[in-house]
Amino acid sequence: MSHRIVTVVGARPQFIKAAALSRALAGDAAIEELLVHTGQHFDDNMSQVFFRELMMPAPHFNLDIHGGPHGQMTGRMLEAMEQVLLDTRPALVVVYGDTNSTLAGALAAAKLHIPVAHVEAGLRSFNRRMPEEVNRVLIDHLSALLFCPTFEAVRHLRNEGISAGVHHTGDIMYDATLHARSAALHQSDILARLALASGGYVLCTLHRSENTDSEARLAALLGHVREVAGALPVVLPLHPRTRQVLAAGNIDTTGLRLLEPVGYFDMHALLGGAAHVLTDSGGVQKEAYFHRVPCVTLRDDTEWTETLTAGWNRLWTEPAYVTPRVDIAEYGDGGAAIKMAALLKAFLDD
């Protein structure tokens, strides 16, 4: 029996996760996967470069929806996603993470009574001021299959009364990092191009609206970045939103080496060679740990609490401290995508 599934992506972390699961699904002739790109990230260096580097086929549907307030963007995506699902009639919809694209895909499917599989389910920062936190909670409560990267995520769902369809699979980003770390050795020369020595710089990323919506907060964060970096140069690939705020606010960027967004393999080369990572990205926090590089999270909270308790990460609001750094076994062994593919197939065959 053949099963059609629709995978919804829109932002660069989702391209990476979807590529890993698509590779695991590709060997099953009984599953037909259709890829929908909402267009949330649309620039070449925020979107197409990932499809090229990860050797992903072009999306079957590109909704070309980006910009505008959260409600407007999500509403436009919801309308367009509903039509795609009515036209394709999939047996299941797969969504990733916590973006507006993810919420629109999950909500459109749920309203049409199509089961939803949520990759990276159960994460909680417990900060409802974050749009991503609102999205996570709603998506989890709409989903029939919930693939949790950690045991803590499973506990969060249980505390909210969700137990059916919940699976601890490990983290698909670890699968992706293992693939990228090996490829970056052969396909990235960014350290040489930027004349950077391994261990001789700090890598920073800043893009979340909670940090970029306020010029004062962004300036304070960049001051903290310079303080933590000390004498080391800071390499900062700029999200388009961050670049606009820096330009509009005339914010001091002294000591920062500003770059355009970098490709996937270049990013992993930069991660692997950094002395420290400072970021407000949930994905980069974990990737820093996967590369065994200490991280400071430029937020007041994080959904990846395991990295804090293990000593690899700290919040910028906390004083500097050193704890024994231990491995986080619950992120899995690099086989999360294979586990997810098997669970999807079993669900569809049932």
C-alpha cells in the first residue's frame, strides 16, 4: 500500500531536519513525500543554499509567503496550506519545530482531519511571550505523532496530559550534525577564507524578535558579546532582520566581524572551530554542544535545559560559572531519523 505524506518547511533549521528524515524515508517505495516550502525564509543564503548543499529536491510547492506581523503571516500560510492539502489529500502531514510555518501546516491539517507528526515535540521554555513557545504548545496539542528529542520533552507532554503517540526518538539535529561535520571537513574553506585560526575566535548569531525588536536590548547584548569574547574576534553572520536593526539604530559594532548568512557546511566549520558560541538560536545551542564548544545563550530562558544542567551552556543573565561538563545521552546516537521513519510507516500501515 502506498502512502502520501506532506512535509512542511519554511525556515533554515527545518530544511536541515527535513533533509535527514527525507533521506531515511527515501528507501521506502511505499511512501511518497511531497515537500511544501512556505517561503518564510526566502533569500538564497537563507533558503536555496541549504537545498543545494543538502542535495534536497526542489519543493513540490513554494507558497512564497514571508514578511508581515505574526498573525498576518500565519493566516496567509494557513489559507495556502489548506488548499495544498485539499489538492494533494495526504495521509499525514509532517511539521518541524516551532515557526509560523509549522503552526500553519499543523493547523491546516488538523482542521481537515489529517494526522500531524511533530518533529521536535515537547520542548518548553515556559515563556509565553515568545511566539515560538505559543506555537510549540498549540502544535503539540494538535499532533497525533510526537517525536521528542529528549526525555525532558516527554515529561513536559505528560504534564500537559499528552501521552498517546509520544515517542522519545533522540534529536534529529544530531543526525544532521554528524552528517554536516564530516562534509564540512571537505566542502568548507571558510576558516581559510576569513583567515581564522581554530580556537581563535568567537561565533555569534542573533536573530530572534525578542532581541532585535528593541535597539537598546540588541546594543546591550552586543556589549555582552564583546565582554565574553575578550580579546578574541567575534564572527557574526547576520540575519536580514538583525542587519536592518543595526543599520537603523546606528548600533556600535566595533570588534564584530559582520558576515552575510553562511551556508550549512560553512556554519558547521565555524561552529567546530570556535572557542565559544554566543547565540539566541535554539538549534545553534545544541549544535555547539554537538561540537563540544561552550555556549552562552543570549536569551532569558531556553527550551534546551539539558545543555544548562550538563554545563555546556549558560544564559547570558547568569554569572559566569564552571561545572563539570558531561555528555547528554538522551539526544540519541545519530539514528533519530531512522526511528522516526519506522514510526511513521507503522502509523500509516495501522
